[in-house]
Amino acid sequence: MIKYILYFLSFLILSSCQSNNSNTLESHLGLDNIPLELFGQWDMEIDSVTAKHAIKYQYYIEDGKEYYISLNHFEPSIQFYSLDSFSIVDKIMLDVAGPSGIGNVLVTHSFFYVENLNSFWLYNYANHKIFNLNRNGEILKVISTLESFNFVPEGYHNKNLWVKNGYLYAIGNIIYNDNSSILLQGKNVDNLVNTIMVYELSTDSVTFTFPHPDIFKSKPISVQDFLYYVDYNVNTGKYLISFPFFSDILVTSDFKNLSPVPFGKTGVPDLFETYPIITDQRAFYLTADRYTAVYYDPYREWYIRLFKAGIPQNQLKQEDNILSPKSKKYILIFDKYFNPLFEWEVTNLRYWDIFFGEKGIYIGEGGEDNDEDVKTYLIFSPKTQ
């Protein structure tokens, strides 16, 4: 009898510890007062020829099967992970030389886009060419005219290159000099820096669009020149164009009819209007509030925007950098009508490493010092009533 009582007491203690651990984790992740809960996690096993912190990947779903598809530069390849089995299921080896050679791939400045499971587009920074590859890694098309326009795709997020309805779009910079000009929406424009290239695949014709809102005319030129972020709402067919230091977004279906949509964050005053002409670039980067892309989550019909608060000017020290813990990070959640739902201050999460699947919102856990053999994503879903 005593043995069964001890078993029962042990069970109660273990259950209590598990509950406390769960509650502690929920609190540690800042979930106490927001309508999200931890659904699960994916420990992606990393082999010796895979870059753990690959920043170029894409979520893709076909026939009900969910994939995490990433560009690996350690062993030049495109890797397919199943989000059902959480394991690698396929790999496309990329030839560096030969008839199907694309050159060495530098992943931090190269971008790729999954059009479908037999068509992959890859911009290689090493040779400034865009390649269209099939499932066997064979080259279907090469776009090699970028240098003739002095155009260089740029940026540090996943949405720099995409293909829709016979057009390839790329975000980047025009490298220019005082004597050069380019054709922008039918007009010659001098000294253009940041733009979106629109490449018609059937005719190989190129135009550039410059989707800055009128309000930017009153802003410092250094702010105007920052790169765009672009995402696509699969339910409405609209593109969402946003800017690192500007709270509004632009919504368009064709990059010609641009309409600004108010998209301020909740709870924190918008300091953008007070920015002076930039003279101290370091202080500006560290003290300015910074937005990232507006992401559309088609499963929950939410818009999600990442926000990094600047370090207060009176707390700025010489040793501070962009990783300073003084700079708070938030995930801002809006409904499908852009109404704010809640904001979530996040810690110990790679909040920029985010994508959306049927199970929930996947966010990278931890920092660079975590286990090199595992990359972990925590999966968050709306709390059940």
C-alpha cells in the first residue's frame, strides 16, 4: 500500500514540476498576456555540409505537403525539409562549373525563389546572374543583363526575388554616376538608388519602379534610400511594400497604382517624424526605431510586422551595437483589415527568422551560440478558448 502511495506522490510532484516548467517557459517567452501559446518545436538536425544559419529559405506547400526549402552555400544545394516528418527529404545539388554551372554561391548576398517544385530562380551575387533551374539542377534560363543596367539585387531578408504572372521582380540598387540615367516608368531619372526591377520573361524587357510614397519627399535622403521589403497576400493578390524606417505600407497589385495604408505600431510612439538630417550614421542606426517586412500569414489571416525599438539617446554608449539588449524587439500582430490585435515583446528568439505553416507561426530560438548540430524553431499557435 505504501508503495502505491509513494508512486502516486511521485506522479503528483512530477506533474507539478512539468506544469511549473511549462508556465516558466510561457513566461520566459512573454506569452502570459497575449493570445498565443507554444504548440511545439522543430529541432532541425544540421549535418557537416549545411550552413546552420542559412537566411535564405522559403515555405512552400503543394498537394497538402508543407516544405521548408533552403539555399545552402557550404555544399551548394537547395534542400527540402518536410514539415510533417521534420526531416530532410530531398536535395538539389548545384553545379559550380560546367554546362549547368552557376558559379560559387555566397548565400548572404544571393537570393532564390521557389516558383514550383520544378522551377527555382536563383540570383548569384558572385556573377550577377539570375538562373532558372529545374528539379535536377539543370539550367532552364539565364538572365545576364543586370550589369548592363548597373542593377544589383540587395537586401538581407527572404523576399528579394519572386516570380508572378510571367514577370520576375527583384529588389535592389542601381549603381549610378553623375552622367548616367535610367528609364523609370517611362521617364529618365538621374541618381536613382533603390528600386524594384520588373523583368518580363517572355520578351526579356526590363523596367524599374520606384514605389516611394509622397511623404518621403520631406524625409532625409539617407532614409529614402533604404531598401524595400515586399510580401504577397495570396488571398487578395496584393503586394505589401514596406520600409525599414517608415510605419506606413503601400498596397498594390501591379506596382503602378500605389496607395498608402496607415500601419502604425501599437503602444510605442512613432518617432519617425522627429528624425533630423542624418549626420551621425552610427547613432542613427542604433537609436532609430526600425521596422521589417510586413508578413502575411494566410492560415490565420494575420499581418505580422517585426519591430526593433531604438536605444534611447540618453542610454547610448560607445560599446553599444545592433545586438544590444537595450534595444527591445517586438512582434506586432494585425488582423486582415490592418487593425492592431496585440504586440509581443520577444526575448531569446531570432524574431527575424520567421515563417508561417499550418501548425502555427515558426520562430527561430536562441542565438548564434546554440548547438551547432541543431537549429530549433518554436511553433506558436492561437490559444484555444
